[in-house]
Amino acid sequence: MSKEIMRDCYSKQARMHKALANEARLMIIDRLNSSEMSVGQITTEVGLDQSTISKHLAVLHSAGIVGNRRQGTNVFYCLHKHCIEDMVSDIKDILEHRHRRQ
């Protein structure tokens, strides 16, 4: 693999990590792990205003973490890859283990 291709790959990985490095976006991912949801449903579940949720969803969508589909006037979001939720869950496990050791 060429250095240019590797650099592009690392750049995309960094973008994805940046998208995940936000409490609200992690809460959105947690909610989307169980089912597809509309922006309104996510707003209710997460407890932030709709414009804020929409901005976070745009970041997650741009990074390729979530996908969306339109149904009438509603937009429904889902996780593209559930391995993202596995990664988030693994981090939670590490934190819980660390907390128990203290």
C-alpha cells in the first residue's frame, strides 16, 4: 500500500474518531444501536433541541457512521455499522473495569 493511500486511510480514521469524540454524538449512537429513529425521536431521547441534534447527525453522517432515509417529511437515521456500537461498548467496559479497580 502506498504512503498516499495509507495517509488517506489514517485521515479518514481520524475524521471518524473526531466524530465520535462528543458526548451528545455518543448518546445518539447509543440510541440508534437499538433501532432506526427519526430526528424527533432522537431529540426526545437525548434531551437536546432539534437543531443541535441535526448538527450532530450531520457530523455523524459525514463521517459515514450513520445513514438516513426519507419517509414523507420525516428523516430516519440508523447506524451504518453496528461495529461502531461494539467499539463504544468496549470503551464502556474498559472504563467500568478501571472504576472497579480504584
